[in-house]
Amino acid sequence: MFQRNLTGQRFAAVFILGWLLFNYPLLALFNDASTWFGVPVLYAYLFVAWALIIGLLAYIAEKSSLSESPADGDAATLTAKD
């Protein structure tokens, strides 16, 4: 029960991080005419921030699924092991 609550809080924190990364003040910092390896800086920032959010969400989801143990004696988990 505690782990599920902690996972929800982590998902909420990543949501807030994404909201901040894709909001006006940070986007205005990267809205420049310069390029980075031929890619406009704003596009590079958007792609890196997007990949970071997806990576964090995948990490949290994978970590929460690995930490859950089949200790409840669920019939589906017992038959899957046979």
C-alpha cells in the first residue's frame, strides 16, 4: 500500500516537472535563432525534455512493477509460475 502511494507521488512529481519544462519561462529561454549541430535550439530542447519525461515515467513504472511481490497468493501468479 505504501509503495503504491509513493509511486503515485512520483508520477505527480514528473507531471509537475513536465509542466514546468514545457511552460513559458523555460521555453522563452530556448527560443533563439541559433542552432546546435544544425538543429534549432528550441527543437533540441523540446526533444530532450520530452525524452527525459518519457524516460522518467518508464523508470518509475518499471521500478514500481518490480517492487510489487506476489505475496497476496493470487491465483494468476501461482499458475504462471508452474
